Amino acid sequence: MTTKLILDCDTGSDDAVAIMAAALHPELELLAITTVNGNVPLENTTDNTLRVIDAIGVSIPVHAGAPRPLVRPDFPIPRHVLNEGREEFQKMRLDFPDPRSTASGRNAVEVLIEHYLSDEGPETVLVAVGPLTNVAAALTAEPRLAARIPRLVIMGGARGWGNVSATAEFNFWVDPEAAAVVFSAGIRDVLVCPLDATHDAPLSRAHCDRFDAIGTAGAVSTSLMVRQRIDTYPGSEHGTLDAAPVHDALCIAALVRPDVITEWVDAAVTVETGGLHSVGAMVVDDRSWSPLAHNARVALRADADIFADVLSEAFSA
Ligand code: RIB
Ligand code: CA
């Protein structure tokens, strides 16, 4: 039984691993990829996505979406200010050959609405691993989508430390209003994979050795990107880490092996859209006495070896 999915991403290196795993795993059918502004500008997230699918030799429709957040004109702190003086962790151009493929020319939001209003919509899981601008725009323009998206898996948020601030994770911080729209839309099955879970299942150099031994394009390029992430992970002294989280790909692994998530809470989740120190923070209310209805399952712990098993299966297929 294969799982059909659409992947919405802001292709940087961990998105690239997610794309390859989703495109190659025998239990998954990647119907389309939609791209959004995030790690790098939309032009680059789209170009990087095309580089990745060409590198593994798959033909998957790619539709470019939002070039900026839903409401705000830019990130809460513009990208060039945020990245000033920091080693480039997410590359404008991933280390793959220039793409031969081209994007469809259709807008991602239009494609999401059309797909989820079609008969195939209720059979298609939506996985969102970048800022939620495209997903929020589609839900706002066509509220019927909330009842037709059967499952939404999101990489975003942090119950513990954030990565862009003490409280906020990048995807939710880039477009907090979009994240708030998505969590309030009423989608019946939402799984959030926040930094708590992704940092609990980092991929190691030993996992990379395993990918190298597989030897396929997906395996070798993933090994290269994960080794780069280990060497340059923000906040680590160069070369001091032995493993690094590959956030987005954990969402794909969870589709194949739900047991990769080893601890979670069901909660009422929303995202802070105000606050000088808390903008973009994910608020997880799992208090037994909370008056708020639960709207998501939030992963808190994950298993790196099961994660690596799923990637190995995908790259060996
Ligand atoms: O905070 C990590 C998330 O932000 C990942 O999805 C990464 O690709 C960036 O989009
Ligand atoms: Ca991403």
C-alpha cells in the first residue's frame, strides 16, 4: 500500500533529503512538489528543487508558490540581516548540477487548491517542511480544503529551544501568521515534527558511511549533505559534532515508519504572531484542563536508527 503525498518545501539541504526520500521510497508516491520562500529566496528554493529531482533522475511536477510571507512584507528580521556574519548554512545553490527540468509555470497555491478539490485530494497526504505560506494561502482562498486534506505533516516549531530565537523555529518564525492560519483551519489529522524530535534523531557520520555503501545518487548526495551539516551546524565549533539533525526528512520517515516517533503529545497548538521576543513561537497546550480543543499531535522524541533505516530503504530502491 503506497502513500500518496505532495511535498511543500523551501529547498535547502534537509528539504533535499526529504525530496529524495519521498521520491525514491517504494512505499511512497510523490505526486508533486510545491516551493516556497524560506531557507533561500523562492527562485533558489525552486531551482534547488529542480537540481535535486534531476540528480536522482525522477520526473515530478514542481510548482513555485509564495515569494514572501502571507501578511508581512518580509521575515521578522530580513534574511540578509539574520545571516549577516554567519557562515552560509543553507546554500543559495545546492551542490548539484544546474537543472535541466523547469518548474510548471503554475502557481503552487492554485495547484494545491485544484488537487485537494479533485477526487485524488482526500487520498493525498500533505507534507510541509518550509514556512507555511503556500498552505495557509490555499486554505484561506478555499476553506473546503481543510476537510479534504486527510493528513498534514509539518516540520516546524519547538517546544524547547528554538533555532532562530530562544522561542521560535525558523519555518514558523518566517511566517507566523501562515502557521497560525494552518493550525486554526480544522484539518483533522496534523502531525508536527518540531526541533525537539528532529534534534533527538540526528544522522551521524556512521549513518553517512552506511549511505555511501549503498552508492546510489540519492545515498551519496545525502551522505555529502549530511556530512556538510555535521561540519557546519550553527552553534557548533567546526567539526566538533558527530551528528546533525536533518529536520525535514524525519517527516518523510514518519510516513513510512510511524514508530520513528517515540514520544509525542496531543495538544492544542498555535503560533505566536505578536511579541518582541516570542514571535513565531509554537504554543503547545496539552494541559488536561485546557478549554482548547486538541488540533495536532506534536512529536517530542524520535529514533535516529529507524530514521536512517527508512532513508537506506529509499536509497536502495
Ligand atoms: O528550522 C528548520 C527548518 O527550517 C527546516 O525545514 C529547514 O529546511 C528550514 O526550512
Ligand atoms: Ca525546510
